[in-house]
Amino acid sequence: QMYMGPGENVLTFTQFCIVNGYAKNKDIWEKNARVKELKVYYGEAYVGNIQLKDCMEPQYIDVSSLNMTVANGREAVFRFEIADVYPGSKYEDTCLTGILIDFSR
């Protein structure tokens, strides 16, 4: 995630929006494994674990209290490590449709 442009000097990350599994349709979603728990790292620092629901709907995780910031125009590096999964009915792979990271100025 990188933000460049006018505005405040520091950006604070406020929430993650995660769509769990292969959310193409309900049948495909059920056949593939989904993420149950993610370990989160910001830069090299371990931030904590996120427990995800076993659902296709977007899940919003408030991270504003963690005070993760980045200077405007600088790179912010997040790493997500799968710690546990919900098994799929057919496939052993684990899918995650997307992660969006929101911030405030």
C-alpha cells in the first residue's frame, strides 16, 4: 500500500476489509478452503492475529487502536500469514479473494 499526494504528513491505518475464500459463487466458495486465522505483520513487527468468520461477506476489522502509521508518500508493508483454515469440501488449497487496507489522514 502506498499513498502519494497532497495532504497530511502522516497516515493512520484504520481497518482491514477482507473477503474470505474464493468468493466467485457459493458452490466454488464451499469447495475451497478458507482462512480461519491470519497473523498480521506491519513491517517486521508482529501486530497480532485476526479471526475470520466462515462467510463470503466482507469482514471489517478495526485496527485504529494499533496506531499503525506511515509518512505520506512512503511505503507501508503488511504481511499476512495463514495460521489456520476452514477446510473446503473438495479442494485442499486455501483462498482469499481480497484484502483492502483503509487509512485516515
